[in-house]
Amino acid sequence: MLSLNKWKFQAGAALLAAAFAAPSYAADPVLSIVATPSSGVVGSTIELDIRIAGVTDLHGYNFSLVFDPAYLKATGAGEGGFLGSDGGPTDFYVADVSGTPGLVSYVYGSKFGLVPGVSGSGSLAHLSFNVIGAGTSTLKFTDAVFLDSHLADITPQLSTQTLVTTAVPEPQTYLMLGVGLLGLAALRRRRVG
């Protein structure tokens, strides 16, 4: 049988340990942008993969994406495979891909019916952009709403992505490169012969 003092000591130690223990809640999911390639030249295309990581019971979502229209022009959108990864039917829609400069508005995805949501990590959407100017554009999410199968809010961390685009080299640059290569070829031929 424990004495009263020993019991108080053990109870106090247990409370102190509980107070300093790391919380055991799950981290918020993360919504991120993966660009392929990670930069581009004027006239090229950049593909964005919109990804969710660490989500539990995702049933539906919508978000908009803001970018600098001086450097990028949105040209297309498609559904990622995450919501349909369990084989169930999904719905996907984008309200406006290229009508409003600097905004891809209301990218929407949902499971059909009263079914469980999907947990884990994966791709929600693919967005295509043409590079139309040289500079730096920060892409960021707005109007983000994520819901589980009980229509309760899921609050993901919203990351940003910075894309650096460059101009196509001027014709003089190509001319100088060509002359330099011809010079190297002539020098090599001279050494061999």
C-alpha cells in the first residue's frame, strides 16, 4: 500500500510529465504546388501539380490560384488522381481557367454520394501555363475550402510557389554561339591534321 506522500509524489510526477509531453494531435494537411519544370523561358509551358499531403477523410475541395499575369498565362486544367484513388466516382470542374488574367478561379473536386473521403497524400489537380514574360511570379492559393465526408472543415496549410521565367536569348546570342562552335571545330581540325 502506498503512503499518502508517496502517492502525492507519483501523481505530481505523472502530471508534470503529461504537461511537458509533446501533443499527440495530427499535423494539419499541406496544400502545395509542384512545378515541372521549376522555371521556364518565354514561349515554354510549365505544368503545375496541385498536391495535398497528410489529409484525413477528404471528400471535397475548392480553391483558386493567383499568379502574375505579366509572366504566366493559364491554358488548361485537369483532375488529379487522389480523390478517385479508391475507385469511386468523382466530379471535377474549374470555373475559369484563362478568362481572368492572374487567376485560375474555383478549382473544384468532390466524391459522389454519401461515401467516405480519401486519406493520405496525392494530386488534386493539374494546371498548365504558358510563359509569356520574363520575371518572378509568386503563385498562391485563395478561396480554399476543404471538407470531410461529414461536411466538417479541413484546414490545410497553404504553401506558395515562386517561378522564375527568363526571356528567349536574342538572335545575336545564337550567332555568337555558332561562331564560337565553328571556331572550336576549326581549331580541332587544325590540331588533328
